[in-house]
Amino acid sequence: MAVSAAERLTVLIADDNASDRMLLSAIVSRQGHDVLAASDGAEAVGLFERRRPQLVLMDAMMPVMDGFEAARRIKELAGESLVPIIFLTSLTEGEDLARCLDAGGDDFVAKPYNQIVLAAKINAMNRLRLLQETVLQQRDMITRHHKYLLNEQRVAKAVFDQVAHSGCLSAPNIRYLQSPYALFNGDLLLAAWAPSGNMHLLLGDFTGHGLPAAVGAMPLAEVFYGMTAKGYGLPETLREMNAKLKRILPVDMFCCAALICVNFKQQLVEVWNGGLPDAYLLHGDGRPHTPLVSTHVPLGVLSAGSFDDNTQVYPFGAGDRVFLLSDGVVDSTDESGELFGARRLQNVLVTNRNPALLIEEVQWALARFRGQARDDVSMVEVAYTEPDLLGPPSVIYTDSGDSSPLDWGASFEFRASTLKRFNPLPYLLQLLQEVHGLRLQSSELYIVLSELYSNALEHGVLGLNSALKRDAEGFGLYYTLRAERLDALQDGFIRIDFQVTPAGSGGRLTISVQDSGAGFDACHVLSLPPAVNQLSGRGLSLVKQLSDRCQWTDGGRTASVEFAWEGLA
Amino acid sequence: MSVTSDRSPDEQQLTIKIKGRFDFSTHQDFRGAYEKETKAKRYVVDLKETNYLDSSALGMLLLLRDHAGGERADVRLANCNPDVVKILAISNFSKLFNIG
């Protein structure tokens, strides 16, 4: 019974007895295998090295080198692949047979040979050999794939880091903890300066793990940086991020996220939380911390029409901090399956004495709770800092300036339904950026323009009284009223007029902002001492400080400011 | 089997019951429970015996909601225990599903 070509093996036969050797060779060849013959152990090892047979039939007792030593050497040469060695033996003592296996033999057959048993043993050993071969191939394939995967992750991470670190995570008022491979846990942390000098920061957590969790990060980061740099506020940025994720992600994928905007000059922080665990506003004056609860559906779930971009605004001054974290913190479990939970976290927040150590203390508490640290938690803390200490936000322009427009005017009127949803400031600022002489003051320009716009909208069109903002409670009420009145707005307008005129080698910009409101007594408001520790009243003094001239006419309904610049070298 | 489904006599409502953990390992069974369903107008996911729910389960609920008509879907998450309610609350899923 000959074997098929696929099962045809090269079999090495080592036996010092010539007649035994010839007999065995004849049997094995008749079964369809190729035979190599050796007359002692040393010759067998030599033949094995040269010809690499797949199976060895080995006599135990041989001159020069015995079968035990030859078996040991052949096994060593074979390395990881299985070369079955079947001992040929007339030995019958248990101890001797055991020696055959100890030396690396896989089986033995007793002399004289039974052809059927011998054929069955060769086949059985060959099956083992093939199994080992398959296992090794699969192991190597897995190793290779794993290496590819790690390399792909490394490249993807390097590309992504270029994007993520283009922001301002290194600003002195930000402290954070993130695993180096957080991207592949779906965690995302981004921060960037807005042209106004505000800081935007996003902590996101995509559903899932690995590559699927990472793919949404790039488009999200692009929208975040793009819109922040152009001067869009949180609501517009949120709407755009949600719409983009909704469009590109499969239905069952979404991104839990918290977005904050820190306004250092006006000492405010604006917060939106959709699906992240409670964040915390930690007060510098010792008041108990304020939880910033998730009140929204995560990004990428709702259609543009039902998405809710309402944010909460809180006073944010010296000593105040915002603390954001991913669900890896509160969802950590100990051996018994108990959650770390919000209460243990709050304990850490309450007992924290040195703000610089807060993140470390949360880590320690987690490690004590679990007995080991986790590498998939993200935490970030943003502190209030004097705006002067943060340095100016840097914006890079790429055009030459030859085509800068120097003598023009433009007027805009934004009416009720537009005021409800549209923020014209980024467009207006973009337009003014065409005037190169204004670029050095673009931050001041943006702040003044947005102050005048929000004054016109909130106090003029919506008729809100900023005196409401004198305490924390009124502060909340103010922003609730703002949202309600804006939502119900039927009439009203804001008109904005720009006049750019050349003056010597430089030029001058006049901005006037007029609203449909009741006006106010500008002389009286401006004569008040500047607010230091109050929650309101920073707007007008900012405008006064930052522009070259400002005045209110038309019973406070029209504000005019001027910016001048010298010729550029 | 941790996912079972049951159609009301008038075929208007499909109830899907999940026992134990509702996470990625339930994915195939959960999808299988509603994917071929064309008649039901209302869906109920009975979480009475669900003791754990992770973010991939939230994703699966969104898939069901999508299947049931997206923004017009009538999907109720019934018998949620307090832990499950907490998880649903963080993601404000009460804005997408009837929770009771």
C-alpha cells in the first residue's frame, strides 16, 4: 500500500546491521517514501544536516555514535520543527525504552518489524509533524500580523500626534494624563487658542477600541482646530462636529465628549457635556465643587435638526479649575467587580490640598482601589490664569500682502432669524484680516468686535440686564434668559458698518455697531469704577482699553470704535 | 442563550429580552432578534435581567432605533435597574428612547 505523492516523505534509516538496514529500507520504499541510509549515529547526523529528512528511524545501539546521542543532536539541529524519531530496538527493559524517549525519541518499534504497525506509526508521526508545522506557520503569521499592526498603529499615531499637538495642550494652565496609545482606546484630547484669546478644549471618548475607535478622531480634530482658529464659538463648532460624525460614522458608533471654552479676559467658562461622566468645576475660594453633568446626547447620534448645542456658562476666576475625565476613571472595578464610582472620586477632589497633585492623587486612589494602575484613563485639568501670562495666540498668515485693500466700506444687517442661529463674527473677522495692517491687532479686533456684538445682542436686541450677573445664581439666570429670549426672538436687528481709509503709510478702521434695542446711558456706565471682583461689567472697559477711540451715540444704541495702524516695513 | 425575542399576538410589538451582560458578545444575537422584523411598529427592549451594559450596547440600541425608523422610532427600554438607568442617563438616551 503506497502513500500518495503528498504524503511521500524522506525517511532517514540508521542501523549498523547491514541486513536489518536493507530490509527496513525495502519496507519503507515499498510504502512510497524516499530512503536515506546510515550505518552509525555520526553518519546519520551528517546525513540529516545535508538532506533534512522529515522522519528518522534510529537503531539504539550503534558504533561511533549511538542512537541516543544522534537523536539528541538531530533534535537540536531540527530546532522548532518536529522531526519525529522512531527508535528501532530489540531492547525490552522498561528502563531502556524510557531512555529512547528521554533522548528525544518520539516512539519506538520492536524488532523484528511488523510492516503494518511500522506503516501506521510512520503515518501517525507524520500527522504530528504536519500539525506542528501548521501551528508554527500560524504562530509566525500571527507574529507577522501583530508586527504590521503595531507598525500601522505607530504610523497612525505619529500622523495623529502631528495634528493633535498642533494645539496648545502644552499651555502652562493645562495639566493632563493620557495613555500614549489612548487614541486606540478611543480617547481624544485637544486644545486650541481662538483668535479672541479664549481657549477651547475637548475631551472625547469614541465607542469601541482599536482602529474603529481611532478613525473618527482625525475628522473631529480637523473640525475642532479649523473652527476654533476661525473664531467660531462652542455652539457652531459642536454643531459642525456632530454633523460630521453623524455623516461619516456607522450608526452604532458615537463620541462622548465634553467641550469647554475658557474666556480669560471676562473670567467665564462655557461647558457642553454629552455623554462623559460628571466633570467638575473646582472653586478656588473653598466652595464645594460644582458638577458639570452630561445633559446632552453624545456627538454623532442626532441629526442636525435635533442636535442641542446649548452650553452652560459659569464664572471662572483666580484659583478656579475645570476637571474633566473619561469613563475609565469612575468605571474602574476592583477584584470583586465593585466600581470606583463618583463618590470615591469626589473624596479625592475634596481632600486635595495641592492643586498641582490632583491628577496624581486620583491615580493613586485608583491604584489603591484596584491594586494596579490602568492605562486607559484620561484626565485633564484647566486652571484660570491671568491672560497676560499665557502669551498671545499665534496665527500664521501665508499671503504676501500686495493685494491688501485699503479704501473701502461695507455694511451688514443681521435680523432676528439670523441672530438666532448664525454667528457672523468669524466671517467679519476674516474680511478684516485681508487688511494686513490690522493683523497685528487681530486679537484685540476680535475681542472688541465680539464684545460689541454680544452687547448689541444681549443688552440691545434681547434686553437683558447685566446687573443680573452680580452673583452666581443671577449669573445662571442670565444665561437661561438669554437662551429663552433668543429662542423666542421675532424682531430686531444688529447693523455693523466697516470703513477702512488710508492715512499716511498706514490706515484707519472705523467699526460701528447699531442695535434695535432700547439703548443705555453710556456716560453713566463708563464713569463707574472698573469691576475687579464682579461677575459683570468687563465688556465696556475692555472695549475702551483695546481700541484707539470709542464712543456711544444714538442713546447708547450705536457704538463706534477706531483702530489705526502705521505703515508696515 | 442570553437574547430572546417575542412578538405580540397582533404582531405590532416585538419584545427583546437580554439576560446577563449586554455587551459586544451579544452583538450577533441582538441584531438577529430584530433584523428580519418587518411588521412590528413598536419595539420593547426588556432589561429586567440585564445587570451590565457597556458603550457597545448603547451602539446596538442605536442600531435598533435606526432599524425601527430613526427619529420616528418607537423603542421602549423597559425594567431598567438603577445601574443601567445611570449609564443611559449619562448619554442622555432618554432623549432617544422611552425609558420605563
